[in-house]
Amino acid sequence: MCGAGEQLQAVFGRTPKLLRPPYGAVNDDVRLAAKACGVKALITWTHDFTTWGGTPPAPRLQAGDIVLLHFTPTLAADLQRALDAARAAGLKPAALMPHLKAAGCSRARGGPWCSRPGRGGGPRGGRC
């Protein structure tokens, strides 16, 4: 985790403050490692729009949902499905950081660890 942050620092001039743990796995070990590497928030997701085989049905999105996409050959189509689902729900994509700050995550003990048990996570109904 820290090594990846250092590589990003070398390329972009700053280290990431948000981390999406692989597979959304969050436990005390991940929290401690993230904190040691300067990560301010662990972010999980509500819906994965990545096409891993057949095209999955698009879920009905709600305000505050976090959509996960992966850099795969289907990224453009997956992004379009996510945007279409947002439009169908009357939603627009939004930056995550302002929502985290509005939820008080920046003041959480030891850093905000936003998650939603069992479903991935995000600001809507999440814990910080």
C-alpha cells in the first residue's frame, strides 16, 4: 500500500488520500496499514458496473451510491451503463470528497473509514 502511494507520488507529485481496498475487504489490519501510509479514507462501493462475463442488469441507483468501474476492455460500455442508470434515476455523477466532508468524515477518529456492511459502501447511510 505504501509502495503504491510512493510510486503515485513520484508520478503525480502527491500521494493518494483515498483507498479502495481490493475486493472491498476492510478489517483492522487494512485500516492500520492505510493509516500508516497516510490514507485518510477507505472507500468501498454500492454497485460494480464492470462487465465480467455477460452484461449484468443495471441496478436502480439511489443518491449517495458509489459505482465501481475497472479498466477492462468493456470500460466505455460499462461507464455508459452507469451513466444511463444514473440518468434513469434522475441522478448526476458527483465528486466524492465533498460528500465525505459533508458527512463529517474528515473529523472521524483516526481518519474516516467509510463503509457499508455487506454491500460495499459510501456516504449514503455509511459510517465514518
